[in-house]
Amino acid sequence: MKNIISTFIIGLLLIGCSDLEEEPVGLLSPNSFIKTPQDLQTAVNGSFGYMASEKYWGRKLTLSIMLRGDMVEIGDLGTPARRQDINNFSARDDNGMVTAFWPQSYAIIGAANQALDGAKQIEGDEDVINAIAAQANFSRAFAYYHLVRIFGDIPYIDEAVTDVKTIETISKTSEAEVYQNIIADLEFAKQWLPDNQPTRSLPSKATAMAYLASVYLTLGEYQKAYDEANAIITNAGKYNLGLEADFQDLFDAEKAGALKEPLFTINYIGQNSQGDLGDDLIIPLTAIREDEKGVPNGGWTVAVPSLKVFETWDEKDYRRSVSFDTIAVFNGNVEPYTRFAEFSDRGVNRPHIAKYSRFPGLTASNGRQSSHHYITMRYAEVLLIAAEALNQLQPGSSQAIDLVNQVRARARNKGGVMSNFPENLPNGLSQQALHDAIIEERRLELAFEFKRWYDIKRLQIGSSVFDANGLEPHSNFDEGRDYLFPLPGDELARNPNLLPNNPGY
């Protein structure tokens, strides 16, 4: 784990968010740097800055969990094998995607731990210090929230590291204990974070509550999941939250700063990056190869929905037109998706994802940066979490149906013109019918937002969604292996205490 620990000790905390005002600083130790609440905020900003990285939200993590689901598969078959192996359930422990986002996750955690240790040592208004420290608690919980869902049992580190030898023999912590630690961090964040922040790239009290709701839903603790989600819904005005009128606005970088639906965002600023920090490659990865209307120099056609995903999505649903790009410009001419492959030997005749490439805002000339504020959690998901949990507590609940119908009602607003689709769910549904409707609503509402794989895993539905009748068949999907990714082999080689690897690897 030495490559992780070196990041803990002497990482440059480079800020990836345009609206976090602190300048990048080198953090050597809490004692030497964090002396005031302002220093503490700078250190916390560093943890959030590590998220806006090519190794994390800008490609490696997000592409991995998007490809793992049943909504997106490889388009360009000439793309590196590491991506195809994630998509095809054939990844090994040396997969380059995993060996990149694993240490970056611990860089986020390490910066948060440095901040939290520093918070214990500075003097000042306790409320102010705790409110800033709570951001670090959230950041640490956020990183572990993804790690534990992807890998299961993992090393859990909750203190700043000043000597590699103290943890170079660390063992794995059980998945159950990691979740309890995440809950503890989120509870502290919930207690101390303010109701509102100047930017959605900093977590608020409702952000912590939303992630608590998601964790409890994952753990099957439905009453707690509902309580957390419902507390947000009943106080939406207090937290300045609600559904945007137009679904398209959620994916328009120029409108991102004024949105009320996001609970937490990872922000990019459309400028040349510093190393891999600030690189947003999700846009070219999902955009159409050789397309002259979009990304500078064209997209890469890597993560592309299967044709069945598009064809089974009702064309009357406005969210389909927002989510898919069905035309491209080649040689100055507009062409339909049925001809994409004629203009590039690496193109595919399938609609591409439009959520990120259609309105990227300011971009760098190479197309590798955007001005997107990537939404990691939004109010619509809170409504659906509450609905799913309530249906478990009160089967077929009319209140749960109403929560889903709020999301469906917004989908009927086609850029200011109201339609009659999707219709409201009727009352009187059975528990199973309502459950299926909620999961399907999540699939469509949150399509391509890095959520679907986690739903497949927590619901244990891989064998059905990847069978011959699924949206993306994979005959080699193995229930006993593929709900977890392999732990990185280089980490296991450095620290045998992390052995064995996950089953099947």
C-alpha cells in the first residue's frame, strides 16, 4: 500500500471546483499546516479536489461502474482491454481501471483524515470548526461509500498517516463494519453541516441525510432509509431543494450553478488540467466518434448504450430524448445513428449518451475538460428512495405511489410543453408491482448517472438482467464472483494481510 500512503503524507491538494476559493497547498501534516479554521477549510477542499480527477469521477471510477451495469457497453472495440474486461466481467486483479481509482479513493480519504486530525488541534469557535470538519467526514464517507459497494471488505483507515510502517500491514475491515463507520461519519455530518451551502459542491445537512438514506436502503434498513429521505422531503423548502421544471436543465453546464435539485456535485471548470486533476473524460468517452457538432476533435464512442436500451425506452418519454444523441454531423451533413459507422471504422450504429456531451459548457480545446457540475445525488433520487423504502414498510402505499408520480410528472414537461406521458402510477398496486415500477423508474430517471450497477448489486438481480433476454446479455456473469470487483493485485503483493482476493479472482 505504499503508493497509497505516499499520497496520504505529501499530496498536493489541488482544487477541482471553480467555486471553492482556497488556493492549492501542499499539506505535510496537520501540525505544520492547519492552524486556523481557514486552513482547515483549505485542507477539506483538497479532499473534494481529489474527486475531480481523471482517476476518479473524470473517468476511471465512473466509467467502471457505468460499464458494469446493463445500460451501457463498449462501442469502439479497439478501446483498451482494461475497459472491455470491466464490461465483460472478465477483469483480473491487474485491471488498469481498478488500479487507478483504488489509490485515488484513498487519496480522498487521506486528505479528509488529515483535515479531521487538524480539526482536533486548532482553537476557535467549536461550532465553526465542527461545521468544517463535518465536510471532511462527509468526504471520507463518500469515498468509502463507493469502495465498499465495489469491493466489499476493504482496508479502513480513519486517521492521518505520518509513518508508512504503521499501516503497511493493515488488514481488511469487514463490509458490515465499513458501513457502520460510513453511517457514523454521515451522522456527524448531519449534525454539524449547515442547512445550505454557498455551492452544491460542498455538502449540506440534507446531503448527509440523503446518503444516509441510500446507505440504509442498501442495507435493507427501510424504516431508517424512509425516515432520512422523508425528513428531506418534508423540509425541502428549508434546504432549498426541489425538482427542476425541465429535465434537460440538469445536464446543461451553463445552468448548473442555479439548480435546486442537486444535493452534491463534483465540479469541473473547463480549463486545462493540472496532471489528471480537473480532467473530465466522461464527455469524449460517451460522445460520438468523428461527430463535428459536439466535443472538440470528436468523441471516442467507448461507453455506448446497447441498441435494446434505446429501442425499449418509450419514445414518448421526454427523458429519452434528453438522454440519447441520435444524430451526428459528418462532413457538414446531419446523419442518423443508423449511419454512424459509415464515417469511422471505430464508430457504431447506436444512439450515444447525450447527458454530458450536449451542453458541456466551457471546454478545453482537446475536449478533455468541461464545466459540468456532476450531480452525485439529486432530489429525484431522494423521492425514489423514500418510495422504495415505504413500499417495503407499507406494501402498495399510496404515499409511495405519489412520490414516484412526482418524478413522472416532471418528465411530462418537454421543455415547457406539457405532455401526457409518462402517466401517473395508479393506486392499488401490489407490493411487488410497485417495487418493480420504482426500480424501473430509477433505471430511466437516473440512466447513465452511475447508479444502475449499484441497484443491480443491492437487489441481486444480475442473473436476470444479464441473461439472454436482458438489455445487455453476458452469459459469463457469475453470481458468486461478479458482484464484487477484484482487489488490486499490486496492493495484495505489497501487503499479504489483504489476502485472499475476492472470490473468483
